[in-house]
Amino acid sequence: MIQSIPSYSVTKIVTTVKSLIAGEVFRRCPEVKKQLWGGEFWGKGYFVNTVGQHGREQMIAKYVKNQGIEEEYKVLKKDNQLKLF
């Protein structure tokens, strides 16, 4: 979840976040870039949704936390695919 001011466009925010994360992954695990076709870490698309000023932050946090299945997360973590987390 990201909070921003209205003067930043969604595209600018997403581009910045994608760039920072990809740079960090490549810095920590340089072998990843060699395994990617064309060196592209992210796909072209993204999904954005908004939450009003009075949105229920706890509900959203719970939703984000509960994405995926716990067993799948453990397998991914075991395979070092989620090294940043």
C-alpha cells in the first residue's frame, strides 16, 4: 500500500517503485538479470486501486497480508524467490 500526494501521477509512482525494486533485486542477486529474457524484471502492466481518506486501513492490511496460501509462501521462501522479504 502506498500513500501519495495528488501531484504525483499513478504512472510516475508505479514506474519509480518498479525501478527501485528491480534495481535492488539485481544488486542483491545479479544472476537474476541473466535469467530474464531481455533483462526485464517487470511486466508492462499494473493494477491500482484507491482508498478514500476514511478507508479502513486495518481491513486493507489484512487483505494484503492474506494474499496467497501460506504453504505456497513457505515453498517460495524456501526456494529463495522472496529473498527481499
